[in-house]
Amino acid sequence: MNVMIKSKKKENIEIVDYLNLLIAIGKMGGTRRPVFSTTSELGKKVGISQQSVSRKLTKMENADLIVRNYKQRGNTIKITPKGIASLERVFTDLWMILTAEGRELTEKITLKGTVCTGMGEGAYYMSQKVYKNQFTSLLGFEPFTGTLNLQLLEDSSLRNFERILRSPSKFIKEFTEDGRRFGKVFVWPTYLLIKNQKIPSALIHPDRTHHNNQIELIAEENVKRTYGVKDGDVLDIILR
């Protein structure tokens, strides 16, 4: 659960050390709008000194977790998309640990599918800079411009996929580019198991996609080219 964030000053910070402040700012409405507070007031909310709050806010700002505007008697603070994504990762981790459904999902979730050729739309959408930037921030790697399509096998994989769709997810926000609306995309980090290797990847599911037994995954590399994967190969996917 100790998500590492690299700051603009090349520091590595652990999100758990800043979680109390992010939660306090979030409860004030700071995920939706800038909120006003002094460092003393924030210190009282989280039980640390004003000096510690000031030092932590600076590190959080450098790490792009928050944006701050300095006022005469305090600051206006808003949690950035990167900060919200960090909170979502912690929430998902806690959901997996603390709920019966989450523990069951963590222990048993496996998908098996046959590699197949998609409609070719994945490359177009993954080439959109706004999508790609959000995926990179969310997953920690810049995805290859394209998707890997798999046809799910076995009833157990279909049932697990249904459970994944009902579980907490990360998501890519919708946006408009050149007058065209690009919709929200739900994201679940996964591993692809290929030749005894665990390849970091992510299962993606566009908000407006009709559910069927074909899934799309993204990875840092062109999986087919890099690992010699071809249509008809059977791959396993596990949630991470």
C-alpha cells in the first residue's frame, strides 16, 4: 500500500506518510474545488504540528499531489488528479484487504483468454495524448499505442470478469478534443503471464462499451512483437 511518488525534486515519497493530510483536505471538499485552510488548522485536524504540516504540504506540492495558492492568512489547496489517483489506489487496497468480496477477488481472480484480433480501434484511442498521459500517471508506465484483445474462455473466467466489473476500479476521465467527446475508461491493473513472466498490464473497459466476453488489455510494450504472442495463443491474466 506504500505507493511511491516521485517529486519534481527527484525525491521519493510514500503516500502513506501524507494520507492523513490528503484525507483531511478531501473531507473539506478539496477533490472538487480549492479549499481554504491554515497550516495550524490542518495540524489540529491530523494531530501534528504546524511546522510538520507546512513541510509536508511543500513535499506534496512538489510531488504534484496538490496545488496551492498562498493567501494572506493561509492557503487554498486542491488535490490534483494524481493525488486523487493515489487515494483511489489506497482505497482499492483497503477494499481488497477488509471486505469479504475483496479478499475473495484477490485470492481467486484469474482470467484465461485466447488472443484475437480486435476492430483496430484500440490504437486510435491509445494514440490520444490526453488518454495516454492519464494512463501513464495512473499505472506508472507509458502504454504502447494499441491494445491486446482476448476472448475469454471457460465459465469461471466469465464469472471472474463480472466480479471485476463490480469491484472498485481506477478510471480515466472523459475529455473533449477537437469537438469530439472521448468517454470515461475503467482500469484494473493486472499481470499477463507469458512464458513464466509476469508482465505489468491493465484491463481496460470503456464506460460506453457493451459487455461481452472479449476484453482489452494495455501494456508498456507491444506484447505480440516483444513476446512472440500470436492470435490463438491462450494467456492467463491475474489482478494485481
